[in-house]
Amino acid sequence: MVNEYAPLKGIKVVDWTQVQSGPSCTQILAWLGADVIKIEKPGTGDPTRNQLLDIEDSWGIYYLQLNANKKSLTLNAKTESGHKVLTELLKNADIFIENIKPGAVEKLGFGWEQVHALNPRLIMGTIKGFNKGSRFENVKAYEPVAQCSGGAASTTGWNEGEFNVPTQSAAALGDSNSGMHLCIGILAALMQREHTGEGTYVYQSMRNATLNLCRIKLRDQIMLDNLGALPHYSVYGKPGYKWGKAIPRTENTEGGQVIGWCYKAKGWETDPNAYVYIVIQDPKKSWESVCTAIEKPELIDDPRFDTWQHRQLHKEEMYAEIEDYTKNFDKYELTDKLGKAGVPVGPVIDWYEIENDPELNSDGTIVTINQGGNRGEYKTIGLPFTMANYTPDYKRAPDLGENNVEILEGLGFSDDDIKGMVEEGTISEARGPKNAKPEVQLNF
Ligand SMILES: CC(C)(COP(=O)(O)OP(=O)(O)OC[C@H]1O[C@@H](n2cnc3c(N)ncnc32)[C@H](O)[C@@H]1OP(=O)(O)O)[C@@H](O)C(=O)NCCC(=O)NCCS
């Protein structure tokens, strides 16, 4: 793999982000070769440094997975000297990203108008829970807030029984997804600056990032408005089900005019992930492929299943027929057999399997980074796309304030200035992790 030229080489990023949403954006920028300086609160740093600890004297894996290849500067932006340092940093930066409390950067003098006046070429990126002007604009947000307000939770889960509650997806639709959306805007702004010579302000709400990934639910809502029912939803045709104004939860159905369901595979009794997902496409030929693959050719012309509309109406019976076959083979055998027959099929893979998958561990999907210290090597999901002429050089995440001195000296501050900043609490001295291995109760 050629690694001659990092796409963002020479681009300077001031990264005032924390937790997941903002750091996931600046993580991509760092892996694309930008110089990323992360601003952290003196003494404590990003909250994820010390959250969910698993190893003695080691930063939390959460922090490491989002802050590799960055530099760390502890900085209290509320003091006079802290304000001065951040001002100097921004004067020389290309990109400024923040996701602190709504209203906080403006209060501290680093809102868009303020930084634009300071450095007209600077591009600023913000992540907040909600849009500017929203009635929720000043509400603080974490992942579930975005999933609930962004149309994901109301449509995820089951429609009957005790589990008929709005449910979160495991995918970070509000967090990393917002970071990826912001990253698109930032890269677009960089290109735009080539033409205008001026930076712009990119604002990404977590709610909008979630809505964008759930956009097909709006297709379903419009269909429901027009039809009063949705043939592709699992509740369709269920005796006693009453359609309301809003679309129901999706359960395990597929979103298009095809029938998808999750079927038990061999071992399902003891392994909660011994399942395969099979999609039956519309054309008759696709149904024929499924019937042939599951060795039930007699079902090809069965009037309950011969068209997609009939299959929708009799889906419970169809599921039973297919599962009668899938239960006899493990999920990998099924993927092989059905895949070869041209049927879209996927094994349900759990995270133990993902962590140890030789393919994912060798093709650059899961990368191993040496953090040193007690942590040693750890795994993370690397740059999720590949570039034909570039692969990131994956490096460790910084200790808290590890780069204080080099950054401050680079800005022209003297040793005495730096000592003064430590004394007044503007910066805290660099330090490594210090924690005991947490005790967990295994059987309670
Ligand atoms: C994540 C979030 C909920 C945390 O809120 P929080 O616990 O209040 O923490 P914050 O660090 O953002 O802000 C707390 C205070 O620290 C201050 N602060 C943050 N970094 C600082 C720094 N480097 N120097 C000085 N002050 C700092 C803020 O100005 C704020 O001060 P105030 O309470 O006097 O106004 C909130 O920042 C938020 O909603 N962010 C936007 C949405 C988002 O990205 N969420 C995270 C998803 S992973």
C-alpha cells in the first residue's frame, strides 16, 4: 500500500471535543493526516479518559478508540491566559471543531462570529443535540436523546408484549454518525475555501444526523398517510392490529418491497446469535432460488407464496417453512448454501466473533494500535473506507496534556509563561493514567 501523501497533510485542527460525537469527526481528520490538537479540561480531560476502566493505570478504551494520532493540550479557556492561548491557536488553525455545552463557546468568546473575525480562513464545526433555532436548542444531548428525537427509537423494536417500548439501536446514530456527517461538511468547507478564500461554519445537530439515517421511515410515513396500512411491515395482516397515524416499529423486517426476516440456525437454543437474515426479492425467480436452496421445490407454486403480495399475507407460514430448514445448519453453512444460490443472506455475527475475525483483523477494518504502558496493544475500528493510495499510520492516543509544552512553546510562550499558567490553573501538568483495576462482581 502506498502511503506517500496524507490527504489532509498540513491541515491544522483545534479539537475542542469530548465523549464520542465530536472526537469521532476529528479522529477521521487525524487519520487522514491532519495535525489535531485536542483541548482538554485541566486535571480531568475528556470524561472518557476515566470512564468504564478495565486495566490498572490505563486510560479508558473509550478514549483510546476515539483519540488516536492526536495531541493533547490541557487548557482552562475561562482564565485570561487560557483565552489567550486558544486565541493564538485559532489564529493559526484551519479547522476548529467543538461539541461542548450549548451556548458555552459563545460565552467564552469563541463562537462563530468571534472566531471568524479572528481568522477569516478558519472553518468552524459544531455538534449539538438540536438545530439552531429549535425549541430544544439549549438542551444537552447524548446518544439516546438523538435516537429518541430523531425518529429511530419510535420505529425500532417490537409492537406487542412487554417489549413494545421505544428502543435504541446499538449503532451510534447520534454520536459517531453525527461526527461522520460533520466530517462531510468540514471537508466540503475545505474545498469551498479553495474558491472563496474564506472559512465557513458547519453546524451538525445529532438529531438531524439521526433523521438522515432514518430518512426511509419518512417514505413509510407518507405511504401510511396515503394507504392507511403498510404491507411491508410485520404487523400487516395480523388479526386485531389497528393502524394508527404513526408508522409502527419495524421489528425484524426489511425496509423495501422484499421480505426479510431473521431465522434460527443450528445452535439457537444456546447461542443467542445463531441466526441468519434472509432477504427474498420480488421476482418469481428469487422465490424459486430460495425454495431450491432450502430443498422445498414444492413451495415454488404454492398459491400462498407465489407472488410477493401473497408472501406478505402469509409471511408467518413462510417463515415457518424456511426456518424448518435453517434450524438444521449453522449460520455459516446457511450463508454459504443460500449465498451460492444467489439469495441475499447474512449470518448474525456477535462481537466476540468480530473481535477475533481473521479477515477483519487483516484487511485494515480492525487495526491494532500500541498504546504502550499497561494497556499495550488494543484494537479499534480503523478508517472505515479504503483509499487506493493512502493508509493511515495508526499511532497511540496522547496522555493528558502530553503536548502542553511543545504546543505552548510553538506559540511563542516562554518557560516562565508556562510555569505561570500551571500556577494559575490554566494548564495542568502532563500526566499518565492513574487508576486501580476496577473490581467487578462476576456472579450476583
Ligand atoms: C456532552 C454534554 C452533554 C456535556 O455537558 P456538560 O457536562 O455540561 O459538560 P461541558 O464540558 O460541555 O460543559 C460544562 C462546563 O465546562 C466548560 N468547559 C468545557 N471545556 C472547558 C475548557 N477547556 N475550559 C474551561 N471551561 C470549559 C463549559 O464552558 C461549561 O461551563 P459552564 O457550565 O460554566 O457554562 C454537552 O457538552 C453537550 O450537550 N454537547 C453537545 C452534544 C454532544 O456532542 N453530546 C455528546 C455526544 S457523545
